[in-house]
Amino acid sequence: MSIFRLLILGLILLFAAASGAHAQDDTIELPDNVPAVIINGTASYYDSYGPEKALHLTVNLYDSGFNQDEKSSLVAKWLRDNGMKNVTESKDHLAIDADTDVQTVATVFGIAIDQYGIGTILYYSNSKPPNIPIVLNGIIKKIDGLDSFQSEMR
């Protein structure tokens, strides 16, 4: 194959890769953000959780020690830009609180919030890890408030 054909083929592949990028290619999962009671099968699926239900989230950040306030501000802005309300940064810039609803969480994080049962008690939870923009990878550690399981059950 001639160098010219290789060059054209390379440009075509580069263009296809750039134009065919999906939104999920720009995101990454937070793998530790699904309760163990769902992963190990202790809880069983019951039904979807109402889209209008209110949620209070706490976004926990890694302590990088360097430009922590700027990183916290970046995440807070992203939360506000995506419809979260009452976004408040902690004084140490390691946590951000926000109020939202199930529909907004589903849209922003690419997940569903469903109801699960253990015995006769119902809980709500995400069934898979939330997605965050790849630019926030290494900044966001975990998102609390996506489930109602008690911490002692994990």
C-alpha cells in the first residue's frame, strides 16, 4: 500500500473516531458506588423509584492537597450546571452537598434509581455505578445519597 493511501486511511480513521465519539466515551464510572447488598444479591429488585422523589447527595472528593479549592469549585459548578440545587462546598473542600431529584440523577449520572427489598423493608439505590465526566476522574471519590441502605448493612 502506498504512503498516500496509508495517509488517507489514517485521516479517515481519525475523523471517524473524532466524529463518532459518544457521550459515554467522555465519562468514567465510579466503581465503588453500588451498595454491596445489591452486588452480592442480598437485596432483590422491587420496582423503579419515582422520578420526582427528592435526594440529598454528598459528593466526596479526594484530598489532593494541591488546588483543592479550585477542584471543589469545578465540581460544584458542574453540579449546578446540571440542575442540582443548594450546592454547598465544605470548608475543607473535601465534600459538596446538593439537593436534586431522581430524574436529574438519572440524566446527569446515567443511572436508574430503583427500589429494592430486604425482607419487608424497601430501600432505594442505584443498580450500577454512576458516570462522571472523565475530567473529574481523580477528583470525585464517591457520591453518597444514591441509596438509602444503612451503612452497617454494607
